[in-house]
Amino acid sequence: MSEQWQRARLIPASSSRTSDENEQRATSALLAVLGIVPVFAKSLLTPLGASITRNTTIETFIETTFDLPGGGKVRPDGLIRISRPKHAPFVALVEVKTGRNTLNPEQLNSYIEVARSEGFDSDQLREGSLGGNSHRAAILLGCL
């Protein structure tokens, strides 16, 4: 994993002119709140397999880039990394869609490839809605 990734920000600097920019802003704000409010992160991520305690460090990033095993690159909208002393980190790749944008199965399959090539223990895919039908997220789970 790269330390050159852009950290999620509560108030993103990107504009909101296109649906891609809206997704980036929504992802950044959501992920930033997860890093700032551990109780919220715990309620959202514990059912997905994350363990969040007092000694937990929650890091969130947007527009993370990975190399595909067969060549090429993919860029999930975000990444959540949860670290605890003496435990393997919990990592979730996040894909957010706003408005009428839909989740693309090919895109999600490429994220599964990334999870496997990065050595994630699992590649469970969870889809859900945030705030009704207008915001959807897919979270690809894994632990290093």
C-alpha cells in the first residue's frame, strides 16, 4: 500500500461539477468522518468484520491507485485501513456511486483482483445504500 495516497478530508477541495467530482466529495466526507468519529466507524464497520477498540488507528484515503496483476491500474474511490497493536490491519476498498450512477461489475471484479494480489485475507463484497437510493456504496473487505 502506498503512503502517497490522498487522505480523506471532511471538507474536500474538489469542486462539484460532474458526477465523478460529486462521488469524490461524498467519499471523502464519509471516510473522513469515519476517521474522526470512532463510534460511527465502529457502528458501520464492526458488522463488516472490523474490530475497533481504544487503541485502534483509523486511516482513510481517497482515489487510491493499485496495479492489476495482469497489467493496468484501478482506482477505488476510497480505502479504509484500521490498525491495532499486534493485529493484522483491516482494510476495506470503497466504491461510491451518487445520483443515477450504477455499480459496474467489471470494476468491482478488478477490485477483487487487487484484494487477492495485495494479500487480503478475504474478498467479501458488501453493497448497500446510504441515505436512500441516491447514494450507494460497495465495500470490498480484506485484512492484510
